[in-house]
Amino acid sequence: MFIFRDIINQKLAMKFLLKKTLLLGVCAIGLSFSCFSQADSVVQAEIIDSDSTLADKHYNSGIEKFSSKLYKDALADFDKAIELKPEFEKAFYNRGITKHELKDFNGAIADFDKSIELTKNPESFFSRGQAKYALGDKEAALTDYTAAIAANNNHAKAYYYRGGIKFENNDYQAAIDDYNEAIRVKKDYAYAYNDRGSAKRQLEDYQGAIYDYQKALNVDENLAFVHNNLGSAMRKKGDLQGAIKAYSKAIGLDKDYFIAYNNRGSARYDAGDYKGALADFDKVLELKNDYAYALNNRAAVKFKMEDYNGCVEDCSKAIELDANYGYAYLNRGNAKELLRDEKGACEDWHKAIELGADGAKAHTSACL
């Protein structure tokens, strides 16, 4: 039999009955299949409708420069505003946002601390959480998102980002609860629908995942990654043609979306369209020639097409890229066996066992 990696989560597997055990490795969005990101972390305050003080003038100038992405110039203005008005909470907050944009996360945290000291601003809790997350301190970020919600229980982004950390911690039901709250506050929150769908997928609620991906696309049909995720959920449900159509839509929106090509190739393989699958994996490797999963996937297609030398070649390239790719050793061993290289096959299978590849041990019964 062949074993395929789950389209999105590379830790899951599903089995298909074929001649030999090969692994078709696929993924969806890269780091994870949620869209948890720092993309909307900047929440700047408005210009003060006052020119009564020089501090206000520097503050307003800082806001304008920030809006023009002149971050260093904005920083100088906020510095001056704070120098003239030491308890200027909005200036501390926006200076923190500016430092975040300049990737001075510790400096940003210090400014958010001062903002919180002065007013308990929920946006400062949220933005401090973003800075702490950027520094890799997920637990501290989680605490700040919770504080932002305590200060404002309609803070959609705080629910969303807190859900993202819970997702990363594999607490999928708790993540869904937070995404529910984000959507309660913001009915058109496409990213929250997408990520809730992905959490449902982890809980094997594939129909629920499909529903959420479709809701995200109802908000914005041009989100290529959501079409890709929809395809993955459809493939789990056994709707291969629907999956292929969804992956094709993702590719139509992003011609360089190599993961969508990879996933469509996998669905085409499942459907028995080996020629189409081969073309997709070729395209993946044209776009990203160091993608080991695509090399192994193409090897699976070549194996099915009885191109055993081509299978060995692709597996070997995958192993060059990832020396611990156990399934590539397993797959190469299977091809070597059919090329009557029994010694080479056994060496590869034993290496696959060493690296923990499922199913490898079953092939070693004839090995000395």
C-alpha cells in the first residue's frame, strides 16, 4: 500500500491500497494551516484634534509620519512629545507601535507597560501581547490577550490571536471557542472562519471545516489559502473532484502557490490521474526545487508508472535535502527491490526503520 501524508497536518496519515508502501508528503500553508500572523498588529491612535501644545503637534506629526511608514521620523516625534509631556499615554502607545514596526520588541513592551500604567488601555495589552509573541513568549502573549479581553470583551483580534496560540498548543476546542467569540464580534472575520475550520479539521470534523472555509470565502473569495484549505477538507471527505477544483482556484489566484500545486497533485494521484499528478509535482519543483515532499511525491507517481529508476532518483534527491526523511528511504527501498537491488533495498528499509517510518519493518522479512 501507499501511505499519504495528510494534506495539511504532516503528522497525520491516510492509507490507500496499492502495490507498495510509498509516502506522498503534502502540506498546505507552511508553518501551520491557520492564518495566525502579525499582519494586523498595528492599531494606531487617531490624531488629536488640538494644537494647544507643542507636545500635541509633535504627536500629530508622528502619527502622520507613521501613516507614511516613516517610522524612524515618527519615533523622533513621539520622543519629543513624551519629553514635553511625560504622562502622554497616547504617545507612549504609538511609540510602542512604532518600535514594533522597527522590530524593537523589547522597547515596544516598555512603552506598552507605561501606557497600561497610565490608563489600562486594552489596545496596549493586545499590542504588548503581539510584541511578546514576536519574541517567542507565547504564554506571556496569551496572558496579555486575556487581559485585553477582560478590559474589552468585544476585542475581536484579541480573541483571534488567543485562539491562534491555543491552536499552536494543540488545544483545538479552546481555539474554536475563541474563534467563535472573534466571529461573534466581527461577523465578516474571514481569517477567524478559516482558522476555526482548520481547528475543526484537527478534530476530524471535516464537514464543519468545509462550512467554515466556505464562510471565509463568502467574505473574501480571493483568499487563495482558504481555497487550498477547502480542497484539503474536501479530500478528507473523499470529494476528490471538488478538492481538485478548489486547489485549481487557489492556483488561479496565485500562480506561484507551490503548496496548492503539491496538494492538487496529491488529489489527482488519489483519483488515478498520474499524468496530471506528475505535471503538478513537476511544477512544484520548478517553483521550489528544494521541496523534499514534492520529490517524494513525484517518486510515488513514477513508481506507479513503473519508472523505478526515476523513483530512486527522486527519493535520493529528497534524502539529500533531508537526511532524516525516513519515508524517502522506505520508498527508495521499494523501488530498488523491483530493480533487483535487494542489498540496496534492505539497507534503505533498515534506515527507514531507524528513522521511525511506519510500515518499513514489514519489508525486511527477506533481508539477512
